[in-house]
Amino acid sequence: MARPETPVDRTVPALGMLAEHLRQLRRTAGHSYDELAVRTNYSAAHLKRAASGRSLPARPVMLAYVGACTGNLRPSLITQIYYSEAVQGVTQAKRDSRRSSVRPKPQFVRDVADLSGALRDAWAYEGRPGAQRMELSSRRLPRSTAHAITTVRTVPRDFRQYVAFLQAFGINDESLAPWFRAWFKVSGRPSAQAAATTLETLEASYDALQTYLVVYLEEASPSDDDWQHLVDIVQKYAWESEWTVAPPDVARLLGHATRTPMP
């Protein structure tokens, strides 16, 4: 009588669900691991590991396992979903294992050295993603630059690269507010014209643009015309965003009534 399988390891829940799915396919097919080994050219031990939940099976192994169980070389949609979620779960687990316990403190930044240290702390706190992965997230963030920033050898060359660096590991939208303030403190407050250019060219979500505008208006006192121009830019992005209801009135969100031109 065959020995029962050890329980699925559910340390990474999504990986455990994939393993359980693979085991169910084998039980439904009625094959032993030795029989699967003959059908796949992978060893029985290798196939057991694939369905253990302890490690992510390579995609070719998963495809061979499923094909031997179902007779179909193309996995079902549910199998593909299980595998995709397992890949994401393992990636996140690896990031969590590398995550620093030191929270970044952009609110205490006073100079370039402080900013450099805060950026590295943020990167470490978010699990130290690799420079190659960060490069893929933005055309403004070359791999060499990402590595230099994370090793405290440089800081972003401009505001757009600064935002791209932060977004590369998940700091976005309202979470950018203290980072915007830190940049203004180190680099100086931009003019209304420069702020308008940033709003028009920054590769960011509507929420990130609104956050930038709020922080900028906290730090600056633009003229009525400049204020309205800045609001109009963000309002334009609000209309272009995918809202299921009418987009927000940016001027009202900022605590001001919309200005109406004089006749």
C-alpha cells in the first residue's frame, strides 16, 4: 500500500493552493507518481516536490505534470490562474523576507544626504526589489541609476526620476505627499510655471497629480491665474480618468470655489 502524501505546505497560501490543485488532478486521473514519471520524463521525487507546496515548480514541470494527468498539453484556465497566483505569492514572500523593519522618514529630510538615506530606507522597507525589475517599471529609471540610488551613491537627477523610483516599489498616489515635501525642501519650491509643466508631463495617476498639487499649494502662494491654471490641468486629468461616476471637482476638493472669469 502506498504511503500517504505529507500534508501540503501552506506557508505561502497561493503556492499551497497550486499544490492542492495538482494533487487533485493526479487523484482524478488515478495515476501514481511513478506512472506520472514515465509519462513526463521527470522523476517521481521531482513531481512530488511540484505538488508539495514547499517550492514553486518550474513552468515546464507544471505543464508536464498537468498534461500527464489530463491528456491535454494546454492547461485549463483555472490551472493557469493557480500557477500565476503562486508565482506572485512566492515573489511577495521573497520580498517580505528581505523587508527591513526600519520605516523611511521623509518628513525628517533636511538635505541631500538625508534624502538619499530616506530613499534607501524606503527601498529596503518595501523588500529590496532588484534594479532590473525597477527598470522595467519606468523608462525614466535605468537599471544602473536604480542600483546607484539604492546603494546611496547618488540621488535621482530630477523630479520625474525621483517619482519613478518611488513608484517602482509601490509608493504612489497619496503616499507620495511626504516625499513631495522632502523634495521641495531639498531642491527648492518650483515656480508656478515649473509646477504646471510637472503636472502636464509627470507619468502618474490622477491621485498622484492631485497630491502633488495639494502639496505644492501648501508650500506656495500662486496668483489667482496660476492657481486656476494648475487646477485646470488636474481637472483635465480627472475627466480623462476612468471614473464610474462624474469626476471630482478639483477646485472644490482644494477648498476653493471655482473661479469664474470677469465679463
